Amino acid sequence: MSHTVHTIRLHRVLKAPPQRVYQAFTTAAALAKWLPPHGYICEVPEFDARVGGRYRMAFVNLSTSGRSGFGGEFLDLEPGRLVRHTDRFDDPQLPGEMITTITLREVFCGTEMDVTQEGVPAVIPAEACHLGWQESLQLLTLLVEASVPG
């Protein structure tokens, strides 16, 4: 099996303030709402959003109940600006550790966001990873751009 890895990069501009976008990445309930791709739900048994804090999650296929567990550690957190964490899959067929970096920058219409995911196992096609992120970011957009009174 090849241990070659690749890097995924995504860019979005969201009509929401950086602090709200940051909160969506650092609040367990928010992540459970937007992070799983279409057709999945998310379980979050552990989530300690502080530098050195750990998290555990599982995406569960709603149709088949198949689970994909993963976890990691928060490396850097700068409110409204940066989230950087590791990811490691439970499945031994998905080896290695990924590093995901989310950078946020206030712009006149909201937040410019860049996501870089380094070390993605080669057995996950880059296109499939991009597709999953696109679905997740659609849900993130719905969450953070909503203007809910009171």
C-alpha cells in the first residue's frame, strides 16, 4: 500500500463575522451540525477546544450505520483568526496524521476563509475529499450566514 499523501486547499468568502465562523469550528454542537457530508450524522464524544486539547468524532452513515471515527489535538487557536488541529483516522487502512489549518480574515462583506488539509492519505482520492469538504462548507455557510433574531 502506498503511503503517499496529498494536500487539499479550499477558499471561501462567508457573509458572517470571523468570530462566528471561528465559533462554528470550535463548538462541538456546531461542528456536529455542519461538518458531516451529506448522508452522515456526527457523534462527538470528546471535544476540548483549547491548545493541547483533544477531540474525538465519528461520521455515521445514516443509511448503513457504517462509522468512520477520527480524532486529534488542537495545535493553535486564535479567536476569529486561526484554528489548527491534527486528524488521525481510527481505520488502519487510513494511516498517518493530517494537519488541518483554517485561517480567517475579516473582509468588508464578512470573512475570507482558507482551509488547508495536509497529509490526506493517498487511498482517499483528492476529488472525493474536495467533494466532502464542499458539502460540509455548504452546511457551514447556512449555519454562519443565518441572521436569527434574539
